[in-house]
Amino acid sequence: MTFTLSGALLTLLVFLPIASAPVCAYAARGNRRGFYAVSAVCAVECAAAVGAAAMAGSANIFGLSFESGGFHGLYAVVAAYAFLTSAVFSVEYFAHYKNHARYAFFYMLTFGAVEGVFLSVDLGTTFVFFEIVSFASFVWVLHDESDGAISAAKTYLAVAVFGGMALLGGLLLLYSKYGTLSLTDPAPSDALPYLTGSLLLVGFGAKAGMFPLHIWLPKAHPVAPAPASAILSGVLTKIGVYGIIAVTVRFYSGDAAWGAALMTIGCITLLLGAFLALLSADIKRTLACSSMSQIGFIMTGIAAVSILGEGGAMAAAGVVLYMLNHTMMKLILFSIAGVVHMDLHKLDLNSIRGWGRGRWGMAALFAWGGAGLAGVPGTCGYIAKTLIHEAITESAESVPLAGVVEWLFLFGGGCTLAYMIKLFVVLFVEKPEIAHEKRRAGAFTAAALTMAALPTAAAGVPALAGRIASLGWEFAGAPAGSRFHDVGFFRWGCLSGAVITASIGIAVYFLFVRTVTRKRGEYRDPLPAWADLERSVYVPAIKALTRAGGAVARLFGENVVTSRVCKYGFAAAKTVCAAASSALDAAVYALRSTVLRASDGKNVRRPKRRFPILHAIYRERRTDNFSYSLIITALGVCVILIFIFIAPYV
């Protein structure tokens, strides 16, 4: 393992946040000033990311492979900038919040793991950090420890573990076929079986919020702190997209069947997410469902890359720009939602109505964020959507389905505009029933919002957008040596799509939002309880599988030989586990009786719960064996994988 300057920067990018997590947690104990330390580390990371991207180096650390060129470097910079922006906002957001130390610890742990995913050039490396991200960010969802937060955290954990197991199965099949997981080796000549690709798609799609594994998104975002929601939506979903791009470009470039399947899933995701956002009566839930819809748009772009193959440079550029646009726009929108929560401690649309009347700066920023998501001309979102729209049109020559997708794409864009108009009108136009106290945003909040808005303003210029896209589009499927061509973004052929989208959006707002989701001046979510996919499909399915497993076990139990084998096998395993547990207890007792013995029994203090999350997990062990088993299973897999990677070097 040789160290170069670029290798040192890559090591710093991945492991500095993880190493600094205990220090940041200690600095943040009961004091928001600890987020100064978090912001400082994020600033160092941002500078290191820029340096690493400029050098475009590579490194192999304990069998973990990293690279900072092209897309890897671009999104390492974007992720670092997003974490820095969120950390700056956290200084004021956590002034009257709780559990500072715990949030700071897992924030930095997640940061390092996210950088590890985006810089990885080996799917084994990707998987290790992918799983760390899942369990570190799980604590964000559980942060409030309310009933809603615990329920959302269970859903998030279940989807994360299911996706992780599917991804692991896909990687094992992939390795057994090609003998490598590297993304830098020459592309294999023989096709990857669809079963393997489907497992990989499920694993990465679970984190991206792809249908039908989207169920964690609408539940997790409303209960997580606003700075965490901004990262969950803007950055963490992109590590799933990163994996989908890597699998599609490497193994299914030019595969019309894979592209058609991906395009179908993308359309369902974008339309369902937009529909749920239109119905929502909670600002953060609306933005969460919006994230699901925006991931659907990105997936249609990836599908176009798969269908067009070597001719997919336009789609690849659109995917890269769309990812960047969504990350930064969601930083703006979730930060403003956080300011609303800081002022009113409410998120329901009826309770926050009129909050922003007279706040012209906030109104302008919110309008800019909404315009970027809806693809209004002059924004980066417009350029990205135009490129993907043009690519979908070209795909129709190979896949007739793409002709239908084109109109669904435009309709989904119209729905995006409709629910953003809905939120803007609620916050900045409608009059409140009770006048809200107006508070000026603090310096850190203003700085965070400005930081989030500036990059998107620059990326809205076609020439600059082309330079940005060219940094990462080769990874997204553009052939080497491709050039960004101005497709005439402001000619009528492109503007007509924006006009159609705007017309649909205005019609949906007045004909659907104002009539269906707003009754007698009150916003409500008319979605019936049975329409909840998790409650109506997944939970009954799991219970049915459990009952089926019990029936199979009873069937085998009736066999004398099988039942005795199981009986004595379980007895032997129980004896071994009991002996191991007793040995550990004996070691702990020996330490407590000697070097860790209290000097005076009267002075022994009851241990305080400085880490309530551990108590919460212990409580789950006693009350909910399923969720506790998920935690232990996944942690065990992580330990095994880390051992596999490190063992050859020890």
C-alpha cells in the first residue's frame, strides 16, 4: 500500500469524518457549539474533495479501492458541499433541539461512508460503505424517539436490510460469474443474467427510493431533523442511483429489454411520488414524496442510456445534471421547511399557512427551489429535463414504449409544478388564521440557504452546465471523447416541452389540488388507510410467510429422525452459546472485581443513559424480536465483510 498525495486525500476524505465522529460528539454534548466543530471538519473535507477531484488519483486501502476522477470526484465534491451546508444550518436548528452529541456522531459517520460509496471503484467497497450508511443514517430517523420516529425507523431498517441482503446476493452471483467486482476492469463480453442484475437493482433501488421499495421515504423524512432530511433526500438517495448507474452502464449498455424495464419502473416511481406529494398535507412529507418522484425522472434517464448505448451521451449528461440539481434544490427546500419548524414547531399545511407572508427573501429562495424541481427555463433542472426528454424521444425508435413515456414524463413534470405551487401558496400567499410571529433567520441559516442556492444558479447557464456534466458523464454512459452539444435549449422545440409542462401543472393545481385536497379552506390527505402499501401488502405478506414457515417446521417436526436431529442440534448450539456467554460474563466480572472495582460502594453512581439509542435498541430486543433480529443480522454481515477485507493485511 503506497501513499501518494492523491491517495492521502482519498484516505482523508473517507476516514477523517469517521475518525472525528467521537470528537465532534464530545464537543456537541448538550451544546450546539459542537456543530462549529462539525462544520469545520466538513469544510476541510470540502477542500480535500476539490483537491482530490483535481488530481484524479486512486488508492487501495486494506483492499478497499477508491478513485477521484470523473463522476467519483464530482459527486464527492457535491456530497461534501451538501454536508457542509447542512452542518452550517444545524448550528441554529439544534439550538433548541435535543440529542446534539448523538446526531453529531452519526452525522460524521454517515458523511465518511457516503464519501466511501461515491469514491469506490469496486462494488465490494461500495457494499461495505453502503451498509454503514444505512445503519448510521438509521439513527437520524430514530432521533426524536417518538412513536412516529420509532415506526419510521423500523420501516427504514427493514427496507435497508432487505435491500442489503438482495445486494449481497447479487454481488456474490456477479463475482461467481466474472471473478471480479471492479468497475475499472474491461467490460465483460458476455451478458450478465437478468436475475443477478435484478438483485443488484433491488439492493440499490431500496436506498434510492425506487418503487416498490419507496415506503421508507414518506415516513422517514417528516420525523427526521430538517438538516438530516435534506441529506437523506439530496445525497443518500443518490448512493442508490450511483449503484443503478454503475450496473446499467457496465452490464446493460445497449440492452433494450433492460432499458424498457427500467423505464417502466422509473415512470411508476415518478408518477406515484408526484401523486402522493399532491395529496400530502404536511410540508416535509410533500418534499419526501417529491424526492421519490424526482428519482423516477432520473431512472428514466438511466433507462435511455441503456437503450441508446453508445448514442446515449445526451441522456448521460441529463442524468448527471439532474442528480446535481435535485441535491442542491432539496437542500434549499428542506432548509426552509426546517426554518418553518423552528418558528412554529409544526409542519401541517393548515398550521403553517401564511408563515412567509412578507418574507420576500425566503419566498424568492423557495420559488427558485420549486422552479428547479419543476424544470422552469433558466434553471439547471430545465437543462437536465430537456436533455433526458430528448433522449427519451430518440429511444422511441428502439422501444415503442418510450413514446408513451415521453408524455408521462411531461405530465409528471406538470405535477411537480402543481405541488410546488401548492406549497408556495400555503407558505407565502394565503393568510393565516392566527398571525404568526415573524422572526429573522439567523446568520447561519441565511449562510446555509445562500450556499445551497449559488451552485444551482451557475448550473442554470448551458455553457457551465455542459462543463459540469462533462466531468461525470463518462461514468453515466457517455462514450469516451464525447462532447457536450448545445441542443438549442431556448428554441421552440425545447421550450414547447416546458410550456406543455407548465400548462399541465397549472391545470392540475386548479382542477385537482384546489378541489380534491382542499375542502372548505382546509388541506387534507384524502388517501384511505388501505392504500398504504406497507400496511396493506408488505406486513400481511411477512405474516403469511411466517405462518408458512411455521407450518413447514411443524411438518418436519412430525418426522422422528428430523425432529431428533433438530432437537440435539439446537441443544448443542445452545450449550456452546451458553458457554461463550458465561466466559464473557466471567471476564467482565473479573474486571469489575479488580481494575474496574469501585473504591467505595456508597459512591457508586447509577450509569446515566448518555446513549439513549443503545437503550432503545435494547428495548427493541425485549419487545420486538423482528426489528432486533434485523439489527443484529445486518451488523453481523458488516463485521464479516470488514474481516474479509482486512484479514489478508493483518
